[in-house]
Amino acid sequence: MSSSHSTRPRPAWLFPEYAPAGIDLGSKAAVAAYDRNQGTDPAADDALLDRLKVGEGSRLVDLACGTGSLVVQAARRGAQAHGVDVSEEMLAFARARAESFGVAPQWHRAGFLDYDHRTEPADVLTTKSALHQLPDFFKQQALLNAAGMLRPGGTFYLWDVVFSFEPVTADTQVQRWIDTAGRPEGEGFTRADFEAHVREEFSTYTWIMEGMLDRAGFDIVSRATPRLTHAAFHCLRR
């Protein structure tokens, strides 16, 4: 099971991705709790991979792959799968998951901003619940980097905390989300986790995200906002 570290130069002004904001995921216990709280579900991963037409021989890159469930499911169906994350603990968890299923994706310790995809361009690029860790200026740079990894016509799928409510209602909508989404400790992400997300991380609005996707060279095929706090974008690289 191969792995690599980013060797791309990191200028002094680059955002410090290797010290991400929000929940501390620097221990094995924290990563295991994160995997549990995320509600990892191989069936949901397979449904997404079916939608994105990932199969035997497909080249997939999952940026900020976390505990690796999507990458592992892609590898199980014969894809050339790459998982990219800044966290050594996340990648260790992902490697163990892959080994338990007898597959060998390629793992890379790198971030949105410095991952250098040095093999054939990807057919499918995904990122879920992670781009919000970058301020908007750096989100745009990350999306440009992502577009460079994809073949023309390749698929980009983004799922994240992205706000589709009107800014004038932000106080009410954010408080409603925190009040309804928070779970007791040990049963999911807590109220304090969501408060920290809004306070310390960098979720943005759908209209800003749409503009950044366009400027990065993506055409949005479909968008979904199942909640006013979350959005999915299915895009093609121009």
C-alpha cells in the first residue's frame, strides 16, 4: 500500500492546513470518534460512487479523505483510488480500514493547497465536509488546484456546510441549526462542536461557492441544498 508526502513548496503566506481549525483530531481516539460521529456508511459511499460512475479502472482522488471510507469503497470496486489528507492519524485509520478489506489505495499526506497529483489526471475528484476549513481566498486556490488534477470533462463532487439562507436571517438560521443538530456526547457531534464550527471555521454561502467553482473552471451540472446549512455540487471540468 503506497503512500507519499507533498513535496510542493509552501510559501510563507500559505494557509496553515496542517494545523486545521475546529475539532482536535490529533489522537487515535479522536479520529475513531470522528468516524463514528460522521456516520460512516459503506452503502451511502457506494450510492455516491454509483452516481459518479466510479467503477473498474476509474481514477478517483478524494481530497481531505478523512478516515477513508469512500476511497476504500472505490478501491473495492476496482478503481485506482487516491486518498489525500493532512492528518497522519486520519491516514493511519484509513490504511487500517483498507487493509481490513484487502485493498491497497494510494495514500498521500497533503492538503488542498499543496497536493501535487503526479500521475494520470483523475476521472473523478471528490471532497466532503472539509473545504470549509479554508478561508474563501484559499478555497478558490484549492478549487483551482483541484481542477488541475482532473481530465477535461472529469467530474468534481463537493459536499459541505454551505449556507443557502439569506444573510439577513443568519443569526436565526445558525442558531436553529445548532439547536437542532447538536447531539449528546458520544452520540454524534455536539452543540459545542457546531458552535465551534461557526466560530472557528470558514463555511461560506452557496452564491459565493458557485462563483468560485465557475472561476476555477467547473460547470455545475446539479446542486442540492437538502438543508439551508448544507449543499452538494456535482460539476464537470470545462
